[in-house]
Amino acid sequence: MNRKLQEQIFASLDGTIGLEDFASMQQSLIQSAEARALYLESVELYESLGETGWPGVGTVTPTVAVQAVSRRQDFPAWFAVAAVLVAVCSLAAFAIGRRSSGESIAQRPVQRPAQQFAGPVSANDVETMVAGHASLRRVLNVRWSDGAASYRSGDLIPAGTFSIDSGVVEMDFFCGASLVVEGPAELNVTSDWELTCVSGRLRASVPPAARGFVVHAADSKIIDLGTEFSLSVTSNNARVRVIDGEVEIHQSAHDPKRLTTGEDQWLDGQKDASEDESSIATSEELRSQQSQLQRQKLSSWQVAFDSLRKDKRLIAYYPFEHDLGDATGSSRLVTNAAVAGSAGDGTLVGPVVASVGRFGEGSTGLEFDRPAARVRTRLDGTFLAFTFAAWVRIDDLSHRYNALFMGDGYENGEPHWQIRNDGKLMLSVMVDDTKEFSHFSEDEQQVVQAAGLHHVYFTEPFWDITKSGQWFHLASVYDPVGRRVDQYVNGVRIGSETIKDEFYTDTLRIGPAEIGNWGQPFRKTPEFAVRNLDGTIDELGIYNAALTESEIKSLYDQGKPLGY
């Protein structure tokens, strides 16, 4: 690599690289076979450094900024080489993965979309775009109105009607304003800066950055001038009250009127002394309620856990709740909690980190967003069938293939359970690894050798960038007796396919394997070999049985977090 490219890479590690340099660097990586060939070496080196706990290894994160480039001078030479190699491979994989995923999202119809920088840009790239004007921060005890769209925490709210019959939600508009809305309520979201309250009660908090936020109600226009106010709209009347700060009210045939702290105004109908907008929950009160409900959900799951782990059909059961290492990080053990499992403990490898699990504070999962992050395990024996079931939070599908659970060598009878970057869940089992096949790979732009005779069972897409950060219960069932592969998302079957004779095998094995990554890719190109899951896995069960649809639904019901 030349000096300029090295400087660009150092700048990307510092988060100070400009867009032009980033694009230049990305193009070099795409065009240079030498750079791509360094991929596996960098992963192995990074992994080794991570395992030895070398200072600073876990902090390297290639990022882009629109600031002047500066170069770090204080790295030891060996560390600089390691960091550069990691950055090269991560950026190359990131670039290619995002380019592919961006194409599918860009086809979505959008209205005044919010844009996200899609990483490196080339002439053929399409920017990743998402449609929405706000996101839901909290959803508590909500019953959605018949025929209205339903959402979960973290979902984007597009333009149009938002309607609930009961419960409370908190939403953050992209301008910076936030609303607590009590049901029954109907809103019509117009933009990042504007909505209409058709009915219901809300509390709006508008920081200085969102000054000018507009709420329409009862033929009036309420312009917030940096404040907090409440609004109640019923079939009989409507009233606005300023809790703190100042608002401006526009009504036809009247000059604008300003209200300050403690003042209120009836916008329509008869005054009703029983109306008390001060009872609308604050954001802090909602946070407290949410924490309490999450603790209740966690307690319920812990009761279910003691029963689930006794299932004699389990090959392995990793709840990730009890073996995440001690406070010093010296423990790397992940226990197989299945009562029937006499072996199969896992080992944390590389920069795996504990993150908040699906029940919020008090629950934990494992995050695999670095290329070297993984849990290694070994599950010996032969099996009659496979069922894989896990709770997974997907932050991004950065790579062409994103690993959930992968047999090392992908030899006869071994499974690969993954998610493709178009959001499709996929399961495959090697049938005959002695068969030789080759095909042209559009991703790698060359003729490549396949692993052997196998068939990949895909579902329809269940994920796109708008669902980033959401939890999903994923399950895939390989049933040689029934000759079917069934796959589920949140307890609902979304894929079912017959196992044809040519792809039939009833001799199933696992052996050495990885959770959240793949340790033994047989091709060295980054678009094929980089498979770490950019997200978190919270609970993984592997069964020597083909679980039924009702059993999968039961797993989902027992383990679903708040709001599902």
C-alpha cells in the first residue's frame, strides 16, 4: 500500500477522514486484489490481538467524518500494521455489503425521506434511504386501532395516520421534538416538523433545536417557540396549556396570540373544568413504568428458562445470561445450560461484548459487530433433525451473508444458519462435500468453487434497514423424517420447502462450530468470508428434533419482550 492510502486508513480509524478521501480509499480496496487478499490475515491477526487482551485493539473503528485529515503518530509499528489490516478488510466488506443492501431499500417508495450516509460511494452505488419523520422510543400497553398500522419501539413513523385505542407511546420527531401521546388518540404526521392532532392528549417537549415545531388542532396552528406544552382534543373541545416556555397560536380571523408558562387557551368548544392535562405522563415517568414492566417480563422468562433447559431434545442451550465473564473480563466461558448437554460449552473469541438484552436493563446478550467476534463451541454426535431458535437484534446486514450458527468445515451433515443481506433467513445442510461445482459469482466477479452438493432454503425477506435494532425470534427446522424445512419469525412460519431427494440427508452432525461468525470459510474473498453478525444474540437453542409450529410459537410467547 502506498503512503497516501495508509494516511487515508489512519484517518478513517481516527474518524477524521473526509468523504472524498474515503471514496478514494474504498475504490482502491475494490480494485486491489492485494488489499483484498490481506483480509483473512487481518482477521486472524486482530483475533489474536483481541484474545491476548492487547490494549487498544478493541477500540479501532473505521468511521467517516467531514473534518480535516490528521494522522496518528503514537501507535507502535506492529499495532499500526494490525490496525491497518483490520480497517482495510472491514471497510471493504462494509462497502460491498452496504452497496448490495442499499439497492433493495432504495426501491421503497419514500416521501420526503430521511437519508442515511451509505458508506463508501461509487458510480454504481445507490444511497440507502429510509422513509419516516419520527421514531417510537417507548410503547406501553398499547392497543392499536382497527385497520391502523402497528409499531414497536424503534420503528420509524412515516407520514400519515397514527392511531391508538389505548396505552401510551413516546415518539421522537427528527427535528428534535418529542411527544408523549395517550390513547385513545389519532394523529396525522406530516413531516419532521409538523403534525395534526385529530383527537387525544399529548405532551410536547421542544428543545431549542426544534423551535418552530407545529401542531395543528381544532382549526388552530400551535407554533412552539422552545417549550413544553400539553394539548387535549376531544369531540367537544380542545385546549392547549403551556407547561414551560412559550407558544404562538394562530386562528383564522384572529391575530396570533402568545401564551407563556402556566397560561392556557380553549381552542374549540365549551370549557370543561374536569380536563386536566397535567396528568399526562412525563418522559421520565414513562421510562420508570417501562423499566418496571421489563423487570416483570424478565422474571417471567427466568421461570420459563428453568423449564426450557430441561428439554431432553436440546443439544445445546445458551441463554447468555449467566456466563458473560466476570467484572475483570478474565472469564471467556459460555455455558451450555441444557440439562441434557454434558458438553458444548462455548468460548468467547475476539471482541465479543455484552450488551443489553431483549428485556432491557438486567438482561444481556452478546454483540458480534466486529469481524473477529464469535463464540466457538463443539457439539459432537450424530443427530436426527435440527431446530435452531434464537432471539436476535439486527443492527445492520453489513455483509452478503450474516452468520447465526455455522458448522466450521461445512462437511457432510453440517448446518449453516444465516441471514442474507436482502433480509432473507437461510438454512442449509451439506449433503455431499466431495461433489465439485463451480459458478460465476457476481459479488466476487469471478468463477468460484462451491463447497459441495447442498441446497439453501430461503424465506421471504423479513428485515430491512427500517427494522434496525428490533428484536426478532428466529427459528429454522430441518426435518429429514417429514422431508421439510420450515422457518419462522416471531412464531409465524414464513418459509416452508420440501427436501428433494437429491438434497436429502439424514446423517446430521455439527462438530466444531461458531455462533455469530464463521471460522473456516473456504474462499478468501471478503465478500464471501466476512460473516460476523452486526447485532446481538440473546438466547440460542439447538435441538436434536424437528419442533412443531405450535412449539415454535410457544418459545416465542414465553420469551417475547415488552411490546411484542
